[in-house]
Amino acid sequence: MALDEHSVELVRDAASGDQTLQPPDTIALGSGIRRWVPPTICCGLYALLTIVLFGHLSSFGSAHITGPQTVDQIAQVWWLEWAEYAIWHGHNLFFTNWQNYPVGLNAEVNTSMVGLAVVISPITKLFGPVVAWNVMVRVAVFASAVSMCLVLRRWTRWWPAAFAGGLLYGFSSYEMVNAGAVLDLSFVALPPLFFLIVYEIVFRQKWRASRTGAALGLVGSLQYLVSTEILASSVLMGMLGCALYVIPNRDAIAAKWPYIKKALTFGMVTGTVLVAYPLVFTLFGPGHIDGPPNSQANLATYHGDLLGLFVPGYLPRVGTSNLTSFWFQHLGNSAMIYIGIPFFLAVIVTVLILWRHGIVLIAGLLAACSLILSLGSVLYVAGHDTHIPLPFIVLAHLPGTDGLLSTRLSLYTAMFGSMILAVGIEALYRRLTDRSRLKTLPSTWRRTIGYSLVGIVVLVVGLPLVPARAEQLSPSGAPSSTVAEALKAIPPGSVVLAYPYPDAPVIPVPFTYKYESIDDALLDQAMTGLNFKLIGGYGWRPFVPNGYELFGTPTASELNPASIQSLFGSSFYGYSTPPQQMALTHAHLTSDLRAFMRNYHVEAVVVLPLGQNPKNVVVHVNAAIGPPSFSSGADIWYGVQRRLALVSP
């Protein structure tokens, strides 16, 4: 099987072999304002659709946070503030002990999105991290659609076809699940650029090799600073695509190899220069984790389901109450992989008709591969384990891919499927307008017919993916102006012991996107400018039982005496776990509180009115160091070390 070398080869009629397109490189794009009209219209429509998706513009403010406000969102809002704070105060971007004090957290091990956080830092500085978050989640969807649209111009001459491809990619199920919830995963503007450059290096080879390689290194470095997981999966799919081309075209590779070698050399040099420090810090710096943060057993529980490809879940408008109920019972982890029956059939039909067009065949094979990989290590059908192993089981045990979540590979099903459909939409339009039987009609009529029928196809394919409602908007939980001023009165750089004790939340079963206020202290800390360091936190750190590191854990580091964390946790949830009960049974909480605050140089204690029993914490802190200095919407004790000097140990 020999594949075409250039993506811009003429699209041929499968039956007659008629040539209907010219290479985009030879197209006269016009001059002046006219050449900018189509991309401007595309960007304007994407912007309008993004506004509709996220609701009205007033939601940009700090009073509301876009999305369901999970602890993951709070953590990412915190990292946006950390980047701005670190830049202005000369701290290391890649490590912080402003949370999880005194141990700290490695930024690149966590979803710190350093690249995005640095870019948005001026807005963070002026308006705060919640506003920066609200802006960036919208930019993520808009930029992803625009990037795909522009990349598709490599293979399509007709702007509406490129627009449709960008629309199907930027507003795919993968994007709708992550938009407003996980910023590092929803910002997927770089993968299309990555594959465009790989295509240029391996297949087309028209650009200067040094510049192409440098561009690959730059895009890869930027992706590393946004999401290492997406970089790893992009490299995986890129290598798979190269293999699919090289195996049937071994004879042609010898002539192409000098260009490939030179481009890859420049790419590696550029990438090494740009990310050498953050990469070394990720692998060997404080708080690094040897291997993937999450265990393979935990990752395996988030598998896809074969029916999840076709059964709409809680997001698409086409779902019914019965389908939604079935989805929650049997397909609950498959929201990202949903593509719908029309999309699936349209891709298959396009590949069967246009398989001679090189990019369609390669993209079709890659779409099939990513679809199969997104199902996980074992085939599940309607929630039933068939015990049939799937190819992802190999990736789950290979270094570099053992930390991938299988369902997130659905990103590439959406990408390559959208690419195929964009080429197919253009081919359909050309056939509808150029057929000899329609030449008796005026050109305006032919174009109208072509636009209408293509529009119908796009609607049929895209409607099952349309979300049922605008993105959720949640109160940010911003502290009142009085409490905010009281928090800012804490001496800068001081250590704060806060209730609720910031930690990984206890996830309810069955899992729901229920707002957990256990990390409100982290949000208050971020929204008041990181004025203080916080004991406890939410982020991945090494888990080292008995001196042997197994994997990571998102829980706060264990500090002594352990009874203090147990007191705060049991007061928040209203019950004690067996380890907490054991710690509290043998504790003298007054002396333990004093010892804890001395050990970690606590300068202020903050108790927020949250959880089941905050008064229990207030009583014990009062017994240890006296009454609070501030009590209006929160209880705050200042000058803790001075108070401790006045009491007995």
C-alpha cells in the first residue's frame, strides 16, 4: 500500500478519478482586506459560539467561577495566582511551599500550567486569579477551534470546510467535558500544530528543515509547559502516524531521511534549550515523583465503554432521561469519548470514498487507533467487562505512557475525525457544484445548492454533539471585604494554620460534581494575593510508605502531632475515620495544638464557618492560645508565636 507524499495532492473522484482541487500553495488568496475576510469571519463565529457556550459576559467577574468549582478548579486557580506571585516576587516558578508548608509542591508534577499561567499573569495581577481563570477557559475553547481551522487550510481550499473541521474539534465531546473544569486539558490548540509540523517533516518536506525542526521544538516545549500528558500522547500518536507511513513506503524514506534527521536535530536542540531546567526540576527537583503520580490500578478504573461512543451522556442535547439514566449506571466514564453515530458513519464513508487522498487514509487509521486506545486496557460493553484485552494494556505498562488516562486519547479521535470530515465536506461541495448535469444552472444556483446540502451534512453530524446547556457558573466563595482585609492583615510570608485543613476531599459515592469547601482556604489565600503560607494543600506529592516510593498522592503531607489534622478533618466532615479516632483518642489537644504551632512557626490561625462543626475547632484553639483577634465571618488569631510565649508548653 503506497500512500501519497503530499497532503495537498488533488482530491480525486473515487469513481471517475476527476481532479477537482488545486493545491492550496498555488491558490491566489487575494490582497489587502479581502484575504483577511474569511479567517476573520471564522474567528468571529468561534468567538460568538464560545460566548454562547459560557453564557453572558458578566460571568467574567471574580464573584463567580466558570465550571462546577471542584477542588481541581480551586487548585488550578491557585496555580494561576502562584505564577503571577512568583514572577513579581522573584520566586521559583516550578516549586512552592506557599501551600503544603513546610514540604511544598513540585509545580510540574501538578497541573500548574506554567505556560498558560505566565501568559495570563498580567490579568491575574490586575484582576485576580478567578478572573484570569474565567478568561482562560474561554480562550482555551476559542484558540483550539481557531488553531484546528487554520491547520486544516493545509489540506482544504474552501474556508467553510476548514471552519467546520475547527468547529467539530474545538467543540468536541472531549473539549466540552474539560472546558471550564480542567484548563490544562481543555487548552488543545497546540496538538494540531504539532501534527502539521510532523507531517511537514516526514511527508511534505517543503519548508526549510532547520526552521521546521525549531518549530517542532518550540511547540513541544510550549505543550510541555501546559500539559505533559497531552505532550506524551501527541508524541505517541505522532510516532504511530510516522510508522503507518514508513512501513508501506520504506523505499521512499532513504531520500527523505537527510531532511528528517536535520529537522529532528534542530527540534531536539530547541526543545532542550527551552525546557531543560523545568524538565530536570520535574524529574529530580524537590517534590518530584518517580513514575506517574497516579497508580495503574486507579487509572484503569477510568476506562471507556464501547457504547459510550454512541450513547449521549449528561452533556449532549440529544439525550433523553432514559439514555441519561442508562449512561450514569453503565457508561459513567465515557463522556469524553462520545462522538455520535452520524459523526462515526460520516468519517467511515469519507475514508472509503477518498482513501486515495493521503491525509484522509492516514488520518482515518490514526482516528481508528485513538478510538480503540480510548476504550482502555479491557473491552467494556454497557458496563460489562468482556475480559477481552485491548492495545492500551501495553501502553499502561510502558515508561512514558504508563500515566496516560485512556479516555483522554479521544482528543485525537476528534482531531483526526474532524480533519477527515473537513476534506470530505470540501470534496462534497466540489462535486455538487461541478457535476456536468448541474452546469446548465447558473453558478449562483450551483453554489446555493452546494452550500445547502453541505450545511445539512454538517448539522446532521454536529447536532448530536451540541451541549444541552451553557457551561455551569458557580459562586467563587470569595471572602467578604471584611474577612479579606483581615486576611491581608496577616504579616506577609507568615505561616497560617487554617480550618478547613486543605486536603484532598473525601469523594462521595456515587461520584458527583459536588462543591467541596475543604479547600476554601486555598481559594481565599489565592484571592487575597498569596499573602501567607498555608499548612496543608491539594496537589500531587511523593507517597513513601516504609521508605519505598510507590506512586504519588494528592493528600497533604502528614505533620506532627497528627491529632491536629485529625481534629480539623473530623470537625469538617462530622465523623472520624479509624486512623483519626486513634489519633484523637490518645491526644491532649490543647498541648498538641501548641506543639504543632511551635513546630511549624504558625503566626496566624484561621477558622472559616464551613463544614459540620467549626465551633469545635474554635473551642480547642481558644483553649490553646486564647480568644481570636478577629471574629466576623471568620475567626482569626494573630501573633500566635507571641501568644505561645505567654503560655506553658
